[in-house]
Amino acid sequence: MRVVCVYRDDQDYSRAVNEWLENVRRQTGREIETIDPDRDPAFCETYDVVEYPSILAIGERGEVRAFWRGKDLPLINEVLYYMI
């Protein structure tokens, strides 16, 4: 399963997202893929991502298994479930 974080690195929420991503890496030893919506608008269109930051858990066939939106980031355990 693929977990992706879509966000812009120059926004007011960017620091919180970067800290969250670092905590995920430190606690789990795994990295979450990041996508800048300005560099990959097709991804955002495909998965209907219109709010940032957004975190998606995508299944092997491309289906969205879980979706978190907005500045309230999910618990690491919630996301880790989809990374196993």
C-alpha cells in the first residue's frame, strides 16, 4: 500500500507537516511519499485532492483506502496501519 502526503512546502502549515513526517520516519523507520500539488496536478485531479495538507492511503489497484484532509494531521498509528 502507498501512503502519500500532498502539501505545499511554503505555507503556514508546512512546519507542522514536516515535523509530522519526521516523527513518522523516526518512530516507524518508514518514509511517507510527498507530492507538491503544483508539480503534480494530475495526481490531485485523479484523487480529488483540493485541500492541503492531505494524506492518502492508496491500495494496490489505485483505490483510496483512507483519506485525511486539513491541518489536523492523523495519529501516526492511524497511518501506520496502511503502511504495513
